[in-house]
Amino acid sequence: MKQLLLVGFAMALSIATPTMLRAEASEFVYDKVKVNKELAILNAADAYLTSHQATVAELRNKGILPDDVALTWSPDDATPPLGIPSVVWGFCFGILGVLLVYVMTDQSKEETKKAFYGCVAGAIFWVILNVIFNVIL
């Protein structure tokens, strides 16, 4: 009975995985002209900023940086390690995952907190799974 439940659990996980990993082919199309155009804009902005101090608003007002160029990154934005959400790192690897997130995100408190929540959720998950397999079955 334990094996049947474990196989059912593994099958449920394997069914969910392909839909999460599905990607559209259009996401991988490389438009060389568009990339070169945007790099030329950023190179012009970089050349101006090497000799002047300016904000993004000033660059837009002078016409160096068009309004359609989105600048969304800031130094305060922490990205999860290897593009994997920090909660998953904590859930799968426990305390080691929390430590890895802490080191790989340059000590980002927000990402480390997410990894810790994942670690707690993973511990609760495994306790419940052990109770199901050892006590109930």
C-alpha cells in the first residue's frame, strides 16, 4: 500500500512538471536588428554618462534615451540564484538551500527570507509525509 501511494504521488508530480516547463518557440527567436538598435541606444547613453552626470529623466528629456526603452533593473532588486525561486531552494535543500541563497544573492535579506519560508514548508511537508507513510499506513 505504501508503494502504491508513493507511485501515485510521483505520478502526480510528473504530470505537473511538463506544463511548468513548457515554453513558446517565439521566446527563443533572435532579432538581430532589434538587439543592435537597443544596444546602440544604450551605448549612446553610456557615452554621454561617461562625461556627464545625469538621471534617467534627464537622458529621456535630451532624447538620448527613448521612452520605449524600459529600464526595470535597480541595484536593490535581488534575483534568485540560477533563476530558480528562493522558496524552491529552501524547500528542496533545507538549511543548505537557505545558506546557498544567502551567499549567491550577496546577502539579500528578502531572498533569504523566502528561502527560509521554503525550508519551513519543506520540513512541514516531510513531517506530514512521514506521518502518512509510517503512522497511517
